[in-house]
Amino acid sequence: MSGPAAVLALVLAETATGAVAFLFLTPLWSEVKRGFFYLVGLVVMLLALAAAASAAAGFDTSTAPGGRQGTALAVALGAATFGWLVLLRARRVTMARWVGVATVPLAVAMLFAFARAIPEALWLSFFQLLAGAVFSGAVLDGLLLGHWYLTDRKLPRGPINRMAWFLLAAVALEAVAVIAGGIGARDQPGSTSSSISPLLTVAGNATWIAVGMVACTGLIAAFIRASLKGSRPSAVQSATGFFYLAVITALTAELAAKVRFLP
């Protein structure tokens, strides 16, 4: 894969993976009404199918195995997500939950396949994609959860407080991944490691932008935590507003970080 379409495919795939992981690997199933799962499920399905379309548009025959497998797994993730949404609608709640849980390793396998299509060390690329998934997934699910509080007024603060802590941890993980990628890519033409100054390459500029946007997201995450310390209902609304800003900075950071992968 190569070009802007491939970069977009990686970011979309990361976001879908992180969103579904936080949805099914946290206690939300027993805390939030099923309508929230419809909402996040539809978003994940669209993200997965969009990732497949972008990957197909950026397909490069020189990386055929990773590109083809990643595209196929993205389609499979979209189909499986649609499957558990149908099961949930049919009131097969237990089955829908287990199918949803099964989509998490499927999504991780998709990221691994995409990592194989990146002309860098496999495990470093995979780590960066996983970190990006945690980062973007925490932002997306936090935003959607904040909006859900407008629907379910009786929902306690526990879920959104937990998501705010997840976002803070995700910022730290993403910072490590961006820095490791900026100094560890030795076989990428034009990478920071092959230049006297990182500012003299497009990849170097992208890395600095990614670091800056991750730092901004960390500051916003701190504001979210501070907002949620208030006891008034408007505190959740304020936190949701900050999640909007976090979506902008986090996705900008991810796009900048992944430009270096597939120029």
C-alpha cells in the first residue's frame, strides 16, 4: 500500500479496532443500555468498510500479501460487526455479545496484516498501530459515551470517568509509539534516522507534528478529568466538548504519524 489512501486506511483501521476493543473489553455491557452498542457498532462497521475501500485504493502490488489480507480482514470486521448488530436487534443478546468479543481479535489480526504492508520492522509497525488503536479508540468511544449521557440521564459517572483515565493512559502509550517510530525507522527513505536534521524531511516534520498533537491531546485529557470532578450534570457536557477537541488533535496526530509509514 502507498499514498494518502493507504495512510487513511491505517488510521481508519486503528480507530475501528480501538472502538470495538473498548466497547467489549470494558464493563460497558452491564452499565450502558443496548442503544449505545447500536451507535458504536454502526460507527465501527462504517470505519472498517471505509478502511477496506481506502486500502484497496492505495494497494501496491509490491506489498500484496499484507495489503490484500488487511483489506479482506477489514471487510470481515465490517461484516462481523453487522452480524452482531443483527443478533442484538433480534434479541439474541448473549450470542451478540460473544460475536462482538470475537471481533476484537479479528480487528487486531487486521492491524497485523496492515503492519506487514509497511516497509519497516514488522513488530515496531505493529506496536505503533496497536498504540494508535488504543489512542483513537479511547477518543472516539469517549466522545460517543459523552453524547450518550444526553440520552440516558440516569447513567452514573463511572463509565465516562473510566474512559477519561483510559485516554490519559493512551496518550502516554501513543507518545512512546510516535517517538519510537520517529527514531527507529532506519530503512524508510527520507526518515528521520537518515537525515542530519529531522526538520529537513517530510517524515521528520510529520513526526514533530504528531508529537505536538499527542501533547495537545494529553492536555485536553487533563481538562476532561478536571471537568468530571464537578458534581453538576453540566460537567459531563463540558467533558464531551473537550472530547470533540480531542478527536481533532488525536486524528491529526495519527495522520501525521502514519504519513512516515507510506509516503
